[in-house]
Amino acid sequence: MATYNCNQLISGKPQAYAKGNPEGSEKSMCHILLARKTQFLIVNDKEVELLAGCMLGDGYVSKEGAVCIEHSDKQKEYLEWKYGQLQSLVSGKLRKVSRNRIGGTISYSYRFKLKQYFKPWRKMLYPEDRKSITQDFLMLLTPLSLAVWYMDDGCLKSNYQLVLCTDDFSEESIENLRKYLKQKWNIETRIKLKREPSYRTYQRLTIGSYSLVRFFDLIRPHIAPSMLYKISDPVTTQSIKRRHRT
């Protein structure tokens, strides 16, 4: 992480200033978050990268600037992994949540929140109160971010097709993600339509078999122990070629 001069901080913008660089830098974006003139939070590189992945997945930033991260009770161990990685930013402990579902069933989940310093992220991600994936945000992504996104919202189908849920994203955001994956990592994607019983249609990203090897090579070192089952079947160029021959 870069060294920062706290006298150069500004509020209301998703940017921090590196010492000796008054114009700021893309690399240091969002590393210092200001709540008040004398209160700020320093976020290291790994935390920024992990949070960026959460924002692609199940994470949410409230209007007050609090990041909320929640998973079902089946993924409690994964949530605890995130909690440990973000310990210095956390406000409070893990909390169990119950919800009444249609049919009288009850579902359980766990969640935690981060300190309310993330209004700059709110402005960056929700310019019109809907999560939007902008070019500024894409500059934050790394293989760790992609790994968290996959652990949150990805699955591998039996035909060696990987699906990433982008149900809540606009068409523009999805297209920005497609261009980013191609230009930055040379990963080809397609759009798959998902139709719900309510007749609502969602767009989801898919990664085909030949780009899948490259994607898994990127994210494998960053997969949480409890989520290794998502890549437990080794995907290699040879295994894909064998499948296409059968």
C-alpha cells in the first residue's frame, strides 16, 4: 500500500491522494475514506480488492455509507472468512438473521457491517440508486476480486460452462464487465438469458470452456477454504479437449 499524506484528503469522491502525487493515482483510489474532517479510515490493497469482489457479488453499500455483507447459514464459514479478512474495518460482530418466507418457512442467514466510511463507494456504485459497474470501479478489480465474485455468484455447469449471476446489473454494466474481462484478462464471455417463473428475464454472463482454464488459473490462489468445492474438479486444457472429443 502506498504512503499517504492525510492533509491531502478530500471527502465525497472515491479517491485518495498518494504522498508526493497531488493529482492522485488510480492505484491508490479508495484507500483512504473520510467520514469527517478529523476521522478517516485507511483501507489496504487486499481489503480494497476483496471489497470490490463483494460489490460484484452479494455486497451492498447503504446510503449512510455502511457496507453490508450477508450469506445464508450454509455459507457461514465463507462469511467468517470474509469477516476475518476485513477485521480492521468491521463494525460489530456477526449477526444471525431470520426471515419469514412464503409458505410459512423461515430462512436463516448471517451478516456483518463495516464502519460507515464508504459513502464514496456508494456514490461510485449507485449513481442512480442502482448498482452500476463503471470504468472507475473496474480499475479496482484484481484476481482476488474476481475470485470473490465467483465464490459469491458463480457456478460451474457440467458442460464446463461457468455462469456468473448479473441479475441486478444494467445492460451497460454487463457490457462494461464483458469488455473488462476481454481487454484485461483475454477472457471471452457470452450473455445467457435466465427466465423466471414470473416471466422476468435476467442477463447472466457465461465463460466458455476455453476461457475457463485462464479464469480458474487467475482465481485459484485466492479461493477460501470452504469454497474449494467450486473448483474441486480440476479444469485443464487437456480435460476440456477430451470432453469435446467425446
